[in-house]
Amino acid sequence: MRPNPLTAFATAFSLGLMTLPASAQTTPADLLAEWQQSFSDADQALEFADREDVPGGLRLTDVTTALPVQGGKLRITVPEITLTDTGGGDVQIEMPNAILMVLTTDEATIAGRLTHEALDLIAGGTAEARTYSYNAARADYVLDAATDDDGTPIPLDMSITMEELATDYTADGMRLTSDYTLGAMQIDLSGEDDTDGPPTSFSLNYRMTGISGDSDAPAGTMFQSADPSAIFESGASLTGTLIHSGTGYTFESAGPDANMLLDGSSAGGALGVALGEQGLAYDIAAQDVKWRFAGDQLPFPVELGLDSVGFDIRTPILANPEPQAFGLRLSLNGLTASNGLWSLFDPSEVLPRDPGEILIDLSGTQRVLQTLTDADTDNLTIPFEFTSLNLNDLLVSIVGAQLSGEGSFELDPNAPGMVPGVPAAVGSLELRLDGANALIDRLVQIGIMQPQDVMGMRMMMGMAARPGDTPDSLVSTIQLTPDGSLIANGMQLR
């Protein structure tokens, strides 16, 4: 059976990554026949106004296709495609003109064009392992016009620029793998929003540099099926990675009530994703992250920074009555804030301003009540229930105090817990708090806490914790028992 070419063909024209059908041949005529047959097998059409034989190949004019998208269709027109036999068993694919794209939905029509500089696209390999080599000095997508459902123009401008593109694809059987590099990508977006009253103008400028990565996925589309869950249940999977050397962005909005500016940057980062029968795995990391906020409603710009940030999630996606493993990890290292923000509540610099750190590492098991690809996005019902929860590591270090801990609990979703909406739990939690008393004294000194509140707070801390092995440290063991009791350091609180 031939792989579905629709996703590959749409990506080819809209992003400049020419992932053509996997079963192409090495002669121009046979290559064209393969494209047409693949589209026909997918109940779509690849049409052209004229076909002309040229030395070493053939030329097609006004090549068009219409691809279904959710709520509408994407019509792609390539004014000219020339397929030329290189003489070495490969086919050179040339598209000298702008590729036109019109997306039509029930709510809007968006028309744009894609252009290339120094495009070099070659189909090679064999029918069993077809390869595509795509290189371009530059590719630009420009939004030409946008209108709503009654033809009224939408005030929106957008352009995407990609520089130094190089991608190698291999379509081997039912798999499509790729390795790519991209010197830089620039996105510029601006427009007006008048949905909630007087128009507010906005603009976004985003740039990423030093991009590289790879992917491995089914040669056909995974997401045009009427039953995506059946695709994953059959064992289909995809993986992808992206590494970059830096990002920078600026977002501005201006309106009758307020103006706002947000800009940020990072010195590098990575993204990884895997999706299949075993579940979803998603990892993101970045280094030297900076944000700056400014606006009419702020007395001064607010700046935040992180030495590094990481987010990692592992979760099942297919409905299953049996508990399945999940995991989540969030780490924020070297958290800093500008002096202007500190001065709002600590102008005398009483609180330590050492960089903060936050680490939360969770794992456990859960039952997936509904396959995530089938879930109704308009329904906020959580499609899973937890059966166990482990706190592998907890660390919060900020303003001179540090909280750490670990623990594990077994959960019964069918029994109510102490907090409404939270299932009954059995297990224990070990906590340690360093520097709490010194922090309380500093908070009283700067006026955030009142002296009369301190005694009550310290009494509560004494009930739930005991002194640790170092000065100004507290430790606590919190237990939830099968009979519903809450015990702290051997003292029953409930």
C-alpha cells in the first residue's frame, strides 16, 4: 500500500521542506506518475494546466492541489515545476516561481506565497529507499491578504524567513527520516485586534539561530485519519529533536488604555518529542534565559533571568483500565530579578538576593480514561485519574530559605480525600526547611509580617515539625494512614 503523501506535500510547499511521496522513481515521467497516483490513492488530485517535454525531462505549469484541513482546505498552486534527469539516476526538481497558498476556512481566507533563493532539490536513491536532498540559501513566506468570512479585510501582516536551509530525507518503506540544519529563522507578525473594543495594535518579532535536528515518522500522515487512536494502537510512532544556539523576541502592544513591551532571549536550547503507543515524551531546555517587561501600568521595567530551565514530561495517551507510569520534572536554576522589582517590597536590601532554585520531580501511575487524541478540547474534564504519586525530589531555595523533600502515596480515585476533588491517599512525606526563622525575622523587619503574627506561626511550625541537625532547620514526617488520619511527627492532627 502506498503511503499518504498529503502531509509531506503540504509541508513541502508551506515550509520549503520538500518531502515528496516516498515511492517516487528516478526518471521525471515516472516521478510525476508516482505523485499523481499517490494523491489519487489518498482521494486527492494533483493537477496541472500543461505538460511540456523539455531536454532531459518535462515542465509542468500551474500545478495545483487542494488539501483538506480542519474546517476548510489549503489550495496550493505552483506556477512551474521542471523535472530534469541529472544523468546519474537522480531527478532535479526546480520551482523558479513563488508558490501560492490560499487557506480557506468557515471563518477566514488567508493567502500567501513562498519563495526560494538558490533552491537545490534532488530526488535520488532507489524505489525502496528514496532520498531527497533539499538546500536553499533562503526561503521566505509572506502573507499577502487575510479576510474574514464576509470578505472584510483582517489587519494582519506576517512574514517568515529561513536562511541556509539544508535537509536530507530518506523514505524507507513506511518510515520517513530526516536530518536538517537551518542557519536562522525570523518571524515578523503585526496587526490590530478590535474584538473587545477600540483597536489595539500589536507586533511580534522572533528569531532563532543555529538550528539543527532530526525526525523519524510514518511516511504518510498520522493526523488526517478519522481515528488517530487506532494509528497509535497499531504501533505507529514519531520522534523529533531540535537544537538551537539562541533565540530573541520582542512583543509590543499599543492601545487606548495601555502600552506593553515584552522582550526576551536565550543563549541556546533543545527540544525533543516522542509520540506513540507507549505515550508522549516531551523535553525542553534552555540556557541563559532573560525576560523584560515594560508598560504604562508598571513604574519601571521588570527583568527576570534564569541560568537554565528544563521541563520533562512522560505520560501515556491511550485509554487503558490498568495503571500506567507517568513522570514530570521541572527545574529552574539561577533565578534572578532586577533591583527595581526587589525595591518594591525590600528597598533596604534586608532579604538575601542570591539566585533562586526550584526543582520538582514527580512520578507515579495513572489510568487513562479516554485516549488523549479523542478528547474533547471544549470539555475540561480530566481524561485520567492518578493511582500513585511519588515526590522524588523537591527543592525550593529563595530569599535565604530552602525547602526540600521527598515522599510517596498510593491514591484511591473512588474514595474522597481530605480536600474536595482530591482522592484518598496513603503514604508519607519527608520535609526539611532551613532558614525559616531567619526569614520570618527579615519579613517582620521589612513589614511584610506583623510581630503579633509571628508567635502563632512559630507555634504551628513547632506542632508540624521538629528541630533538625543544624541551627535554624526543621524536619517533618507527614503521614496519611489507611483510616484517614493525618499524622505529623507522631502527633495526630486529624
